[in-house]
Amino acid sequence: MILFIFKETSRYHIDVYKTSEDELTPFGEISVYLKVTTPELYSNLIRLKSSTKALTENKDPAVVIKRVVSDTSSYDMLCNGILVDYQNGTSGIQNVAIITLTFLNTANNRPGSTSYRIRLAMDLAFASVGDMHWLVVETDQKVFQERVVLNKPLIFEDENGNFSYKIGKVLDGNNESCVRIPVQGDNPPLLLMKLYTGWLKIYPAAFNITVVGEFISCRRHGMKLIQVAYPNGMRTSSLETGFNDKMNFCDMLSEISILNRIECNFTCRCQSITECNEVLIFMANVENLATWKLCELIASNVV
């Protein structure tokens, strides 16, 4: 008979980390890893509190803890148990998890480790483009934080973020908050933007989209133009691939003009999640305009 003498007084070590810098996208998930490393011949029960919070003070968190699951474990780690009590935070979303871990390292000459995945998702009711959050893991002695960034639209040659920083103004439901569109003489002299349709509060299915702006045109071609498109269904890449994908144009339904305010209504007849997950907007003009503005993007799924 083999007798194990387990050390209850030795300390375990915890790491919290990500394996990539992927942004959290609408309807997507990312993982943050929780790794527990123990000394040899060690058993214990650990209670942790995991939660999310917005980096901006007094802002409700928008990152949900979907689930906490076991990931990998050393060969000698036995009896790895996990019990999770999911709770709603002050904003009403499930962003708190009380985690109880039990484990047993039977190796007598080396440490052992067990890792877990904390799966995070976005609650669009509270999310804003480009917001930053923390995933916080608290033990009895330490607090660990890992940054989680919400996705921003891809904007052509916007390395300094001048336009993406203001993109929230065209997704806020307010037609009076507008963003200046580049004109001739600017670099670049156009707007080329691709974003996940989830930011428009719709599901990845066929949709109608309204582009509201000042001094804009609803024509696909001409001296002043707008083109609205969605990815070709043959592609398998994501928003991160840039602007090299083949696209299908959305069809214009109507144009409504009230003084300088113009609404361009389109229908996008995408047929799969791959096609309906993103929308591309291209606006350019060669007229001698001092300014033209994009004020709002409004979308709804086709019933």
C-alpha cells in the first residue's frame, strides 16, 4: 500500500492570462485562463471571486461571464473539481462568478497544475465601441486583473484612431450627433469602414440599414457616392483580414431628404451568418465640399 502525506500548509500559485489579444466582438466569445500550480503531494480547496468591470468610472459593465470550465491538467492532478455560482452584478448582467476549486496533486517530486477557461461575452445593451474592461479574479490574498477590449470597426488608414474614436456618435440613436467625413485634401479623402452588424443591434441575418447624414448622396456611383455592401459568402475570413474580401452590394430602397439631412435606405440580402455578420460602408466625393457628415447608422433585421 502506498501512503501519501499531503501538505495542507504549502502555498499554491495562481496565474490569470490570455493567449491572444483578440478583441471581444458582438455575439462572439473570448477566453481568459486561470491556472493553479501546486507543490508536490498537495491537496486543497480554493474559493475565488471573478467579476468584470468597465475601465471607465461609473460605467456599467458590459462583459458577461458566460461560463467557467476546466481546460487542461497535469497527469498527477486528481480529483479536480469545479463548482461555479453565477451571479448578476449591479447592472443586472451575469458578470460575477464565485468559483470553488478542489484538487489533489499526487506527484511526490514535482509541482502540478490545472487550468480553467473563463468564457466572456458582450452584452450589447451596455456595450460601447472600443470600451475597455477588466476581468478581476480575487483570492484571499491577491487580486488579478486582465484587460478585455471591446471591438472597434475597421477603418481604412485610420491609424491614429481619429475616426474610430468618434464612431460611437453614429451608433448612439441620435441623429443630431454627427461625425465629419473626410473630403478632398484629407488623407485619406474618403471613408471606408467595415464593422460587425452586431454593433447595429441586429442578428447576423438579412437586414435593412439606413445611413443618415448631412450633404451626403445615396447614389452608388458619381461625383458623390455611397456604397453599402456585405461579404461574399465564399469567404471564410473575419473582419481582421482588412478590405480584400469580395463583397456584394446592398440594394437601395429609398432616399429621403429634409433640407441638408439625407436618409439612404438599403436592404442587404445576405443569406448566411458569414455574409450577414459584417457590413461595409464606403463614402467618397470629388466635389468641393467644405464638410459633409455621417450622423447615424440604423438597422433592423428583415422579418
